Amino acid sequence: MSSTRSDVSVLIPFSKRNKDQEEALRQCPSVQMSDLIFSDIEEKETLLDYVQRVKKLVTEENINIILPTCDLSTMVHAAIARDFPHIPGPTVESCYLAFHKAYSRQYLDPAADLVPYAVVDLDSPTMLQDAERALEKVGFPAFVKPAAAQSTFGVAKVKNYQDMNRALQNLRTMRDEHPGFKSSPSAPFFKDYFKQYLDVEKYPLALRDVVIVEPYMDAEALYTVDGCVVDNEIVRWAITDEHRFDHGDAKFGQDLIAPTSNVRRLTEAALGCL
């Protein structure tokens, strides 16, 4: 942007008020924010419930920028962008394909040399037989993880069929006992949102609780690269290392250790400063 904007009202979904973050955002040189609103989901809200509440905030507070800072907030951003044409943002479909691990794998370049994977439906009457076939395809040891979850919830390393059965049963128990827990497989949490904003005939797994099974890859160090797309160009803004903790032989993420200092670049990109 070549000129300073002073009419920007920003809403950050799935976020509690953070003074340091607010100060960093207000330092964007080419955007003068008239308002900055933090909004977090309530304990028993579904994703659609939350989107409906955010839509009221957009109208009442004259919001014109949504700043997503996590996977789930991109879903909110996409829904708001669809319902409010003056707010720029991604499509729900693009966010969904990046979020749902089974469809992400399905839509990757088929010419690429990819490791094998399989999908198991937690609600299928043949779940255990499907799991055995998945392990025959992928081999041991394997990684099992919910296709729609976050914060590495439910990730398990399985060395045999008994480990696999235990991991699947644990996921079903967590989902059934805590249907509103957004880090579980969470079909109930997402279902109404997907029915309203996604073509569920094209993406039927959206209404199912499924896990993805992949080969376990041992590594001394794990890295996550985050970024965004601005004017069709990828902006890489954070490289997080040691995103892991030890749990027996399985190592998976719990804490973020980001050596980069480029968080400001993300916020400037999202606000239109670049």
C-alpha cells in the first residue's frame, strides 16, 4: 500500500486480549487502526455458533479486517469473507483442504514421491478391519492422528495392531465424552459449520470422524514452517523447531520454540502493509 490507512478495524478470532500483540500490531507503519478487538470462543460453542457471534461483532463494530492467528481462525476468517464482501479473505474450501489432513494428502501433487497413507473412519462398523488394512499398506511403526484436530491432540505411534486398536478406542472415548472439545476428532464441533459453508457432497469426510495413518518417521529434530500468501506469493514468516516432547518412543508437538523474529511481517501482510 502506498498510502496510510486510518479506517482499519481489526478482529482477531480465537484470541484473548494480549497487550504485547496489540502493541506490535499498532506499530504497523502504513496502517493506523481505529479499533482492535480480540474474540475467543466460549466453552460450549460449536464452530458455527462462534461464527454467528463473530458476524454480529463485524456488524456492530464495523470490522473490515480479520486477522487469523491459528488454523481454526482461518475457518472463521473464510466464513466472514464470504458473508461480508468488503472483508478480504480466503475461501472456506481452500482453508478446509489445508486443515483436513486426509484431503490435504489427497490433493497434493500426485506426481510427487509421497509416503503412503490411509484413512480410517472411527464410526465405521468395520473400523478394526479397516485399521488392519491401513497398517498393511503403511507398515510398522506408524503414526495415527485425527484428520481434523490441532495441537497434535491424539497423535500416537503404533508398533502393532493392539497399539492401533487402543489409539482408536481412546480417540472415540474422548470424542464421545467431550464432544465440544475442539482439539478432538471433532465432527460434532465442525458439522453444522461445514453443512453451511462447505460442499459436503464433494467432501463427505467433513461430516465423519476419521484418522489418517502414515509411516512413523524418526528424526533428531522436527521443524514447522508457517506462512501466508500475499498477492499469490508465499510469505514464510516463522520456522519453529523442537516442536515436540518425549512420550515413550513418540515425539510430537506441545510447545512452540520459534527462533524467527518475523511475526511482525505476518501481521503487516494480513493488514495490507506489504
